[in-house]
Amino acid sequence: MSDHEQQPLPPTSRLSGDALPPVEQHAQQYETVRNAHETELIEDYVELIGDLLRHRGEARAADIASRMAVSQATVSKMIRRLNELGLVTSRPYRSLFLTEEGHKMAETSRARHDIVLHFLRALGVRDTTARIDAEGMEHHVSDETLAIMQRFTEKHQP
């Protein structure tokens, strides 16, 4: 079994106190998730571009493709979209650059990612698993939950 395969969950008899929520609340839950899914890929690209610029001094399409395990054609299509959204600027055969709006998004996304990652580590989740889980969770956690995660992490640092 790999590090990230599903392990059987404990019986839910002890945990089944949550009834089906009211219709409006249930609809809000699904709407929130749909909205997060719409922006998560954009945020991942912008966050990675920001990380590459900060740590390597440049963000090239080839580096993005290899780090995201996608084709250069996929990256090129996303770069056009990010350009249209006003998040990056690019010139042929040059590094990508974040606009002011792109910088803001990258910083917010990186901060959310770091809070979730450190929280999972504080819970005792192994680094490899915490990194994988944080990559998806950062987009789906409310600001309220993030604040609680951060307080928990600060209290439980070694």
C-alpha cells in the first residue's frame, strides 16, 4: 500500500451524529466546493510561478510542465488563460512574470498552503503525505478553519 492510498476508516457509529443538513446549508456547501474547484488550478499555477521566481529567479514553461507533470502544450494553454486574466505577463522565449494581481494571488495561495501543511505535520502526518494532502486542501478550507489550524500549529510546535 502506498503512502497515500485510502486506509479503512473506523466504524462511523461513534461519528454519525451529523444529520443531513438543511437544504440551504447543503446547497451552500456544494456551491462553495464548486467555486473552489473553478479557481484551484489557476491558483496552483500562479503559486508555482511565484515559487519558481522566488527560488530560481525565473519561471519557464518547461519547469512548470515538469513540476506539474503535464505537457508543455497544457502549460501554454494555461499561460494564455493567466495572461487573459491579468495574472502573468509573458514574452516568447522568456521567463514568466507575475503581475501585481498575480503576486497577490501567489502570496495568498502560498500562505494558505503553508498553514495547511504545517497543521498536518503538527498532527503527525508524514511529510510526503502532508505535502500531497495540503496541495488539495488549501483550496477548500475556509478562512475560519485556516485561522484555527494556524493557532493549533503554533500551540503544538516543538
